[in-house]
Amino acid sequence: MYGVSMTFLGLLQVLVLIFTAFNILNINSISVVAEQHQQAQQHSSCNASPTTKMTSEEQSQGLNGMDLIIDGWFHERGELWPGQAMSLKVEEVLYHGRSDFQDVLVFKSANHGNVLVLDGVIQVTERDEFAYQEMMAHIPLFAHPKPEKVLVIGGGDGGILREIAKHPGVKEIFICEIDGDVIKYSKQFLPSLAKGFDDPRVTTKVMDGAKFMDENQASFDVIITDSSDPIGPASVLFETPFYSAMHKSLRDGGIVCTQGESMWLHLDLIEPLVSAISKFFTTVEYAYTSIPTYPSGQIGFIIAGKNCGSVKVPATVPTDEQLETMKYYSPDIHKASFVLPRFAEKAIFKKK
């Protein structure tokens, strides 16, 4: 009996030793996992230097773009497209900070080149930006018979300027960008777009576009508003008074082209705006382009004319030399871009 008891106690001691060793190993494993998780979080900042971190005061001012980078991926989530997100793999954060107006983030992506993000919303990727820049610039410029003086509101990345510069008949190009940091960091990290600033016809104004137009009545043949979405500093650009200011700043026969959101997501914004500005523009039309990294892969343009006819058919066409510089725009796609799906045509223009 004694021998049996000793055997039982021996086995019990062995079990205790095994259990203790297991706990020690388990604690060590948890520590390793925690350390790996911390390293992963640090890696997910994509080699961002300490200078890219925002102060507590800056963070209190609004969204922090770095918070949208999780496990090495940037996730674009927005109140204007609830229930969906766009994600891009991040290789390196090139810049992050807060300007006087908004959160500014630039990162190098795995497959889309450098990416500019303002207040958490993708503005430009080097891979597909041409689909937006070319259509926004060339539709109004080729719809006008002789554009000589052009104004760009917003567009601080320089891509619209780059496309306008392809029109030799244009004599003067003005750009009003309210946020100088957008210009600064686009020149540094998006040189293929920002080269538009190098054209000698370009005059840059870092100021409120509405104020500039108020000071320049009946001055421009074409006005292009390359804005972000109607939240934050860009919200005023989607209001009727801003369109009234553009109308006053146009010459007779002039054309405006503005960012017109997505027909898949924003018909509730597009329809009332088109309806409101139809009261003082002779023609108001809606075109669109396909661009993968914008919400729903599509974005539209509201194009309105002052005492002129429809802009659906180009008044002039690009030369062979001009076409060689373009990846998206052509006279055929100019006309096709105004052909809307029935649901959008019915909602925007109340057609049966």
C-alpha cells in the first residue's frame, strides 16, 4: 500500500511539474505574440518617420490619416459611401501632417504608385489619375470653340494644369488652390502631375477661388473646379452660390466643368444641384468617367454653359500629336461620356 501511495505521489509530482512548465511556456508564448503584434503595428505605419506623427493638438482638429492604415493597408472609409471601403497596400508613408485646412497623407502603394489622400479620401493615384484629369480638362476645352483664358479652382496636384497645357491656343491659365500644402507635397511626391505648374502660362494663387472669381468678372472662357468631396473645405464648392459666382466670372459662351460625384452613390446630391444651377446656366449636362480607385469606380462631371449650346459634341478635335499624349480622352469617348444609364438619366434630368 505504501509503495502504491509513493507511486501515486510521484506521478502527482510529475504532473505538477508538467503543468508548471506548460504555464511558463504559455506565458512566454503570449509575450512573444504580444511582441510580434507590437512589431506588426509598428510595421503597419510603413516605415513612417517620427516627423509624420501628428501632435495631440493636431489630432484634436480632426481625422488622422495614419489611423486608416491597418496591418499595412490603407482603408478608405467615408460617410458619403457608407457600407463600403477601398483598400490599397502601403509600402511606405512618404508624408503625413495637417495643413491649415485638412489632413494630408501621401504614401507609396504596392500597385498604384504614389497616392495622395486628403481627410482620409483618395484624391490621386499615379496608376489611374489620367482617366479623371483628361476628361475633366478636355471635355470643356474641346467643347469650347476657342478657349484662351482658363481658371482652375482646386486641382493643387497639378494634373488638370498638365492637361490644359496640351492646348496651344490657351493663352492664360490661372489656378486657385486654397491649401498650399497640397501644391507643395504634390510637387515633391507627384511630379508627373505637378509638372503642370511648370508651364509658363500658369499663374498660381493660393487663395479662396470664390474671392478670386468675384475680383475677375466675365473673365474666363473655361472654369474647371477640381474639388474633393462635399465635406470639409470643399463643401462650399457644391453649393448654388458658388455656381452663381462661376457664372458671373465666365465670358459669354463660356463653359464650367465641376466634379460631379458618383451616379451610383450620390444622386441625392447631383439632382438638386443640377436643378438649382439650371436657373442661370443655359445648358447643364452630366458626363462621367471610369476610374477604379474612386468610390464605385466611377465619377461624374457637371458641365454647364453660359449662352452656348450643348457640350456633348466637341467643337474641335485633338491633333494626332495631342492624342499621342492622351491615354483616355478621345472625341468618341467625349460624346459617349454623356450617355447615362436609364436610372441616372431619370433621376438627374427627370426623364421618363
